[in-house]
Amino acid sequence: MGQFQHPNIIHLEGIITASCPVMILTEYMENGALDAFLRLNDGQFSPIQLVSMMRGIASGMKYLSEMSYVHRDLAARNILVNSNLVCKVSDFGLSRFLQENSTDPTYTSSLGGKIPIRWTAPEAIAFRKFTSASDTWSYGIVMWEVMSFGERPYWDMSNQDVINAIEQDYRLPPPPDCPTLLHQLMLDCWQKERSARPPFSNIVSALDKLIRNPASLKIVSQDGAGPSHPLLDQRGAPPLSACASVGEWLRALRMERYEDGFLQAGLTSFHLLEHLSTEDLLRIGVTLPGHQRKILHSLQDLRVQAGDPTTARC
């Protein structure tokens, strides 16, 4: 870790050996882990800010791959954010050096230890084979985490369900309001054949192009576009029909901060929500565009359910 010198790699300041256990000292990252930071600031960053974060992560991973290192545990929880919103790759507990003289540098775990299933490429899950290409797969999941503001990949699916879905070539759908080009880049990272996945140098170039042309980020994927699967439709938030109250629904959406506002506005039953508008949300106090979109997206699902005679209603 001490050999890494890059603005998007956490900097090692020193090692404390006089204590037990031995401790490492790194630069201070004011905003902590990326996943928790995004959840705390849900909806508060523009697409170009999110792309800039992802670009920094990709730049750090490009550096690692050029150093012949594979991270093996790339996830938003292992990205740290400083006060300037600079993202830095950290947690090298699973990283391994790859011999440059190998025609196909692959690290194969002989111990069969635990691996982070939701972030791990299928060949790494099946054969414990890790390369920069398997890091690319993980990076695609990190992109999805960023664009969903820290949502858990594959929601509440079991690890085995995730493995089964991936084996059947199903991929995560775009997060709400995700630019089409970003979701396509995610899908490129999730190619089954690792040789078909873009190297990090190409990913950095693609994100640089988007940053130079922010208008391209205005073309938004339709929710559910691309490959889908019944399991992948089990979003983190249950449908309204599964909630006993408006408060429970808001908590499922992680929007419980607005529960009092809904109550004061008299929106205490589901039928009163069906025609809720952005203007109504503003009056309630929902001012963040990302939160407005999340609530209205869930309400759109309600309208779809209402048109399905097999769907139970609250």
C-alpha cells in the first residue's frame, strides 16, 4: 500500500507497530465511506458530480491495474471521500500482485475464502480467478451504487439468487434517472466474457468524454430497460400493496424524514397519494430532486399495480 502514489488511491502515512494489533495510519477522509455518504446525501448531487466521482475511482483503478495489482474487493464501502468530494480507493486487504510475465495474469484463491458475491465477477465466484477484468465487473457495480445513491446491489436477494440470476445473463436495471450512456457502460463492465470488458483506461476515457459533453447525460434510461429478471424486480422498497401505512412505505423508501410532512398535509392513506405531483411534494417539504423522483417513481409503480387485477391493494 505504501508504494501507491496516486490522487485517487488512499495515501499511507505510516504504520504503528508498538501496539497490538499493528495499525496503519492513512490520510484523513472527512466524508468517510462512499456508500454511507451517498445514502446520507441522497438526491443532492447532479449527474456530472456523480460522474466526476466515478471518474476518480476509475482513474485510481487504472493506476492499480497498470501496477499489476488486482483489488478483488472493489465496492462503494471501500471508497473513501474527502471534503472536496474526491474519491479514493482503499481497503487493500484482498489485493494481490499479478506477475507481469504471465500471458494471462490471474490470481486463483486456493483457500476458497469468503468473497463479496454481489460485487464479484462470475468467473471469480466460480473459479476464484481474479484479474483486472474482474475488478472491472466490480467497478460496474460501484457505478450502479453511485447512481442509485448507495442502494444495495440486488436489493434483498440472497447471494445464491444473485449467482443464479447472473448465470442466466441477467443484469441490474438502470437506477431511476440514470443516463443511458452510463447504464450502457455498466453493462459493458458486466460482460460475461472477461476479455470483452473494457480496461480501466477505456473507462476513464469514456467518462472524460461524458464530462466534456454534459448534455449527453440528459438522455435517461427508462426504468427496467435492458435485461431484466423477475428476481431483479424485487426492489429494495416493497410495492405500496405490501405496506400497511403511508409511514411504513416512506420508511421502506428511506424517506422517513418526510413522514411528519405527509401527516400534516393529511396524506394518511394510499388513495390520496395516487395523484401526488412535484408541486405537492414541494409544499410538503420534499425539496431535493432526487427524493422527489424516488417518491414519484414509487407512486408510478402504484398506478401500474392498480391496472393489474392480480395485484393486491392496501
